Amino acid sequence: MDSFSVNPAALETLASEIRTNDRRIDAALAELKSKVDKLSAAWDGDAKAAYANAQAQWTKSITAMNVLLARISTETTNIQQGYMQQDKASAGRFGA
């Protein structure tokens, strides 16, 4: 029979790290966008339009990634809390 173990503290740490790194990614992308916006203000013509299209696709992908990271973080916390509740209930069955 296979066994498994769960470390609730590690799950909460993981969820927190995901949230922290998601915020860091957002901050880095905001800084990059600010710099590119300054540069692209001087652009004109097809290159500017091509960049705008690429940026729109990139923004869409990054937004999807952020949604996914938030969901992963939330679900990791939910798993951790569910495990702790079940562990407490199981311990109660043994009089703990």
C-alpha cells in the first residue's frame, strides 16, 4: 500500500510564494510597459502597429497567467485548510 504525507505549513508557504511571485511579475511587467510606452511614443507607421498588436496578445496571455496563478494559490490554500480540518476531525475520532 502506498502512503502519502501532507505538510500544511509547506502548502501555506507555497500559496504565499505563488501570490508574492505573481505580484513581482506584475510589478516587473508594469515597469517594462512604462519603459516601452516611452519608447513607442516616438515610433510611427507599421512597426508601431505591429508592436501594438503583439503587446495586446502578450497582455491577454499575461492576464490569463495571472488568473491561473491566483486560482492555483487559492486552491492550494483550500487544500491546506481542508486537510487540516479533516485531520482535526480524524483526531477527534480518537479522542484527541
